[in-house]
Amino acid sequence: MSTSAISSPHYKRINEKFGIDGYISDATALKFLTKNYKSILYLTPDTSDDSGCFGSGFESVKEAFGDENSRQIPLTLSMPAFQFTCETFPIHALAAFEHYQRALDTLPTPTVVVCKSGRRASAVLATYLGVKEQRSEVQVLADSTVSGFSYVDAEALREWSTIVLINNLRRRSYSGSAAMIFRQFFEKESSTYTYLLADPQTKEAILIDPVLETVERDAQYVREMGLHLKHCLNTHMHADHITGSGQLKRLVPQCTSIISEASGAQADIKIHDGDRVWFGDRHLIVLATPGHTDGCVSFLMDDCSMVFTGDALLIRGCGRTDFQQGSATKLYQSVWEKLFILPGSCIVYPAHNYVGVTSSTIREEMEYNPRLKVGISCERFEEIMASLNLPRPAKMDASIPANLVCGV
């Protein structure tokens, strides 16, 4: 189909599977378009100045293409994905792209991607094709410039595309090289998971949430693997067990302890929201996720592939909020503003599980978590947490004083 067949000045046929377009209100053009495309990804929010695309907005899109072949995922430059797309903190950009990618992967082709001017549509499609073809951000931007894609003139869209493409190649590079060493350990009395992560090149390693009773096991495993334990991290000041950080520092003298400044506990390194914890060429991003306690943090892997959520988000549950500065309101905000904005495929590794489940995903918890899933309001969550009536942790009186001083 030629460009001249469509009346819109923003129309561009990209290949046999995809096209982009801008504002179209001409009913005749719409009818003609439906004969040439099987589906549409509609980026326009009907509640903004963009409304009016296709006459009455998304409703007329669905009438033309049908519910199954119409997808509306609004894109505006005021969204976090296009406000905070710096390379060092790519969460919003990657999470937004995942929605567009899933839509374009599943809609029947040919598919047309539409916004008001075609600018955002061109950014989404150029980025999607760049990821599919494993191309660099430099290649995609150069070809987009030659092809006249209007998104290249918008800094926020250009940066968003760049960050998504950079992280896509970074993930590919990680998967193509020696895999990161990752082990999940279990302490049965408190049902605590301890996580070992190590860079296979430098052999630098970290432990997340070590438990006093299992430090010998952890240290032995580190020795057997020929690893250099750099840090012991705690997601928060635990009430149900004593941290193994202090004892591990004795067994492995070069190791340092880490906990959030807001926890009030002692450690060699105090961390804050947005900090990075490096081990070799890999790093974790610190996400402040208070609510279970004031000092709770989650640790996000540098490629957004996994997140260690402590007690903030458990599998089909969450940490209690009835003591130790607990706040149901804060916890709800933490989960929805810091964790549920992560890519849906991001694997969730909690600090505890009491029925033997080892991991989940962000998408899974948003769909199935009975306390926090989509549709549950903050008010309802507060009611749920207030009605739990949980028993006092058996080791609380010993654990909290010990954990204030790194477990020793």
C-alpha cells in the first residue's frame, strides 16, 4: 500500500507488518484504513487534547477494528517513562516499553500505530523493531533520522528509545557471557531466603539477608565457589531472626555490612533510595520501600530482570504493618509506586515464604496478590492489614536489639 493511499500527512508504511499514523478524523480514511490493516495500537489518551482521533476516540477505533484487534495504551510525555529515562535508572522506560512490546507481539498484523502527530507512534515502532532486530541505539537513531521519523526531534522520546535499546543489548550481553552466579538459600526456622549473587568474571559476591544460624553454610559455599564476598546486605531490620552480617564479617574479614540509613541500625555502609551496590561489573539499585518498617529497601538488578523485595512484597502477600514503624498506607504506596512500576517480567524474590514457593513476577503479583492486586484500593488494603491479628514474632525481643548492632 502506498503512502498516497492515506489522506493523513503523518502516515508512513514501515514494512509489510507495520505502519504509523497521526490524527485522522476523516471517516472515509478510517474505513479505507480498516481494509488494509488488521489491528491498531492506539497511543492517544481520550481525556486529553489528543481526543478526537478517529472521531469519538477509542470507541470508534473498536467499532472499526473490533475489541480483540484494538489496543489502547496511552503515551504522553508527562508519564514517568519520558520524564526519568536516564541510563542509570531505566525502570520507568523499560516498564513502559514492555506494554507496547506485548501489544505489538500479540496483535494480528498488519498493525497501525497511531497518536496525534505520529511522533510517539514512530518512537514506539522504531524502538520495537530495534529490539526485535537486536540493533544498537546509534543504528536505530541514524535510520530513524534518514527515514524522517518525527520522534527524533523530541528529546524525551529520543532518550526513552535510547535507554530501552541500550538495556536490551546489555541484557543480551549478560546472557551471552558467563551467567551471573545466583543461588537461593533457605533457613527453615524463620522461613527466610538468603540470596547469593556473584559476578563470574571478577568473582566478587554479595549476600542478601543472611541469617545467623546459617552463616557457616553460606561462608562455606562462598569458599567452595572461589568467590570474594564483598558485601552482606539486609533489606531491613528483621524482627523474626538475627542477621548473619556481623558473624560473616568475622568469618570473611574483607566483607562489609549494608543496611538503609532509615533503619536506625548499625552497618559499615548506610544506603538510601537510588544508591547502587556494586559487585564486579554488576550492581543492584536501591529502592526505598517503607511500610513494613521505615527502613525497608528492595534491591533491583541492574537489568531490571529481578528484584529482592524483603518483606515489602511477598508472594501472594506482604509484610505485616502492626509494629516497628509499620504503616499500611506507606506499604501500599511503596508497592505501587516503586515495585509495580517495574517490568511485569521482573522476577520477585522475597525475604520469606512459608509454603515453599521460591519466586514470582511483578505481573503475577499485580494479578493474583490478594492484598495488593490491581483493583484493591489503599483504603481496602488498610482494612485488610488491620484485620490480620498476627501473633508476635517469637524471636522479636532478641532479634531487634541484636540487629540494631549488625547481629553481634
